[in-house]
Amino acid sequence: MRILVIGGGGREHAMAWALTSGRADVTLVCAPGNPGIAPIAKCVPADLTRPDELVAIADREGVDLTVVGPELPLSAGVADAFADVSRPIVGPTRAAAALESSKSFAKHFMARHGVPTARFADCSTSNEAFDVIARGELGFPVVVKADGLAAGKGVVIAENRATAEAAVREAMVDRRFGGAGDRVVLEEFLVGQEASYFVLSDGRSFVRMSSAQDHKRIFDDDRGPNTGGMGAFAPSPLITAEVEARVIKEVVEPVLAGMRAEGNPFGGFLYVGLMLTATGPKVVEFNVRFGDPEAQVILPMLDEDLAGLFMAAATGRLPSRAARIRDERLVGVVIASGGYPESSESGRAITGLAQAAAVPGALVFHAGTAARDGAIVTAGGRVLTVVGRGPSYQDAIAVAYRSAAEIRFEGMQFRSDIGRKALAAHVGPNPPRST
């Protein structure tokens, strides 16, 4: 089978690794890929905002199946373009992708279909938002979210009126996030513990993939600004069998049924960001693709023919069942560039990659890297994800940090507490965050 993976980050490296592990009959093309993917796939340049260009790559490379990693090509309509030429693809249509690309759409959709989530106000002007804040009808703290895609940076948890108004002004008046801030959604702040749950759907049936918990803040103990994700572990001990059953019944099934009823069947990965409150799980957000860095800790757990599973999802033949999962724990530590998340330092030579990958139980996935003059250098904010595998969270944590200690580049930074929440003595309410 010849498969095209769209994207070039750590998530796509994990997909490429999982698709080729033990499968000599799978040939990969990756657009655009990265130096970590290059040894196992043909990497080709691509503009991910151009669905026509991605279709042309699939035609030229003669691929049997395409899998989409990031949200940008999905919101641009890549799945629609592939459907128009009858090419199998794993990923939702542009209309279905609005679950992620528009927080306003997602909140109103959940309200229509009885999916539990925070109370909210959808505001099309800054004055409308200021009025809602002034009335205090959602209480404080209040969550201020830019409506569109803002690379994980369009969310502020405002402790008071002044902070909330400043966040609205930044999004809607100063336009820090461009068109993503044309609307804002104000949300009631939810109290509880956070986790993520993932399914793969063909529009009707779905396979339950696993759960995870990520770490969004840049510094230890969940301090500092939000990032794209500084690490994750899987599975989440918070997602018990009872919680999973509720998430399936109250969230996943109503979402998939609702999308079908509205004429936009959802095919692809559905990421359900959850707050586990005192009254039950509530949706914080949806993503319409596998998370990053969650993919890096979930995909290696799967004891599946991933290529076959993806093809079944793309062609409407997906079985309704749980994915087969190895009995192990995974912890992924993101290694980032100096200055991240406000900026990133590129061109710094990276050493120790081979030694890190040689640590027993470790995997090293590239994200923001490039090849230059025979060396691997930094080329983005999040540079690598180092994953540790083991029979317990403690073992996986030890492996991940043993591997990370082998890597060196100027300005590198990473959190030292990834996975700590998974240890029984430390599982408790998470500090406030939302994405």
C-alpha cells in the first residue's frame, strides 16, 4: 500500500513510524515531512493551504490512501478536494472541520445536540463582548476564546473584568490573531481535571483509540504561557471505564449522529478535550485531527494494522470497537527552542540524536528540524518529542528523561515534570488552562 501523510511535525513522524513498523508492504510519501521522517518516507515539498496541490501530489505519487495530520489543510478543504476525485483520505470535510476551526460553531452545535459543555456567549463585536463581561453573567474567572484557529494562543483565562476586556481588545480590536479574532466566545470557567479522548470515525462507526493528558504551559508545574504542548502521557488514569462510557454516550455518539443529521458526516480523528467536573465530563474543545504531542504517545501503544484501520476509516468500512492497545505506559517530553512560545531560534545544531534513540524503550520524533550541511538543526519552536515506554508511568518517565538527557542544542528547553500527574500520589485537580 502506498500512503501519503500530509504534514511535517512530530505527530506526522509518529504516524509515519507507526504505519511502517513491521509493514514491509507499506510505502510512504510525506508532504512536506522532516529529516526524521526522511529515512522511512519520500518527503516532497508542499503548500498545506493548497488542496489542489496536495491532490496533484497524490496523483503524481500514485498513492492509495492519504492521512491528514494538521488542522490547516482540513480547514482549507483538502478532504473535499480528495473526495471530488474519489481518492480515499482520512480527515473531515471543511464543513465538519468547523468543530475545530470555529469555536462559535462548535458551541452552538453542542447546544443543539445536548453535548455537555460550559455556558457561553458568542460575540460578533467587541462592544457585545464588553457588555457580557460587564454584566458578569458567566462569572469570573471567564474564558475568552478567539473564534478561529490561532495556533493554541487565542485563549485567555481572565480572572477579572479588566483582564477579560483586555483579552477581547487584543483579539477583536488589535487583531493579534488576524481573522481568527473576528468573533470571540466567552465561556464559563469549568473546575475539574482535564484529559483528552480520541476516536477514529468513518462518519458512522468509530474505533476508540485511547486517552491522554497533555501539558500546555511552558514551565514546570503548569506555569507560564500556553504552548502547542510541552509533553503528554497515555493512557490517562482519569479516564476510567465508567468515565469512558459516559464520554461515548454523552459526547462521541451525539456528535457523530449530529454531524450526520446536519448533512456533514464526520470522518477522521475526533479529539475530545474534556474537563472532568463534579457533575460529569464536559467538553472544553474539539480538534478534528490527532493531537500533537498526544499522537506521539498514543500511536506507539496501538497493536493494530494501522494502514488497514486508516483505509477502513477512509472507505466507510470501519468496525465499531476499541483499538487493540499494548499493556504499557508512554510519556512524551517535548524539547523546544530557546524563546518558545513567543519566538523560536532556528539553525542551532542538534547533537545526541542517535544516542537518545538508542536508549532502550525510547523513541525520538522530529518536529521543528531541518537538514543543513550534513547536520540536523533546529527549525521551529517545538523541535523534538522524546517518548519513553515502560510497564509503569514511573518507568516511562525515567526512559523519556534518560533519552532527553542525550540531546544538546543551544537554547534548548523542556519541562522536567511531564508525566508526574499520572503518578497516583500526584493525580489531582489541574491548574486552570484551556485551549
